[in-house]
Amino acid sequence: MFEDFGNAVLGALAYSGVGIALMVLGYFIVDWLTPAPLGEMIWTNRNRNAALLLASNSLGVGLIVVGAIWASEGNLVEGIVSTLVFGVIGLVAMAVAFLVLDLLTPGKPGEAVTSEEFQPAVWVNSAMHVALGGVIAMALS
């Protein structure tokens, strides 16, 4: 019983660490894609568009981590490695989707993020982040 409990605790710590690392990487990617400093937009200017985009990125990463845990079927090493690999794939896919939407639409999603009004383009981009996280999570199974 205690061995299973210890393994579960180890797994929770390992997946949490990898999930946090991927979310931090996601933060830096979103920050790089937006025209103003993300931290300033969210925490100083209280910009809802920037917060929505970063939140959707975190939700997408979370879906990938959950998918990796589910697909690993208890194999911690395999689960951690697949979380890292598929998490990075997911973040790259989210960045590419952001850039493609930027090319295909009038206006710029990066600029929409800085707007003080809620912007439909940010909602579309956010939906793509969560959807891509789900797609990649399902690719794990």
C-alpha cells in the first residue's frame, strides 16, 4: 500500500514539475508572439485579452499533460517523456496556429491582445489553443 502511495506521490510531483515547466515555456512563447510585455499587460494593465490568451495556452498544455498521464498507463518514465515531447509539440502548434491566423486575417491577433476592449480574434485564437491541446492529448492514446 505505501509503495503504491509513494509511487503516486512521485508521479504527481514529476507530472506537476513537467506541467509547470511547459506552462512557463508557453508563457514565454505567448510573450514572444505579443507586441507588448505579457506580464505587464496582464498584471499591471489587467488586460483581459492577454489573460484569456495565456489562460487558453495553459489549458491546452494541461490537456496534453492529462492525455500523457492517461496514455502512460502507469509507466512514469514513459509518461514524463511523452508529456515533454507532446507538450513541446503542442506549444509549437499553438504558436504556428497563432502566426497562421495572423497571416490569414485582416488586423493582427498580436495587436488585438493589447486592446482594452474584448477582441473576437483573441477568442478565436484561444479556442485554437485549447482545441490543439485536446487534439494532441488524443494523439497520445
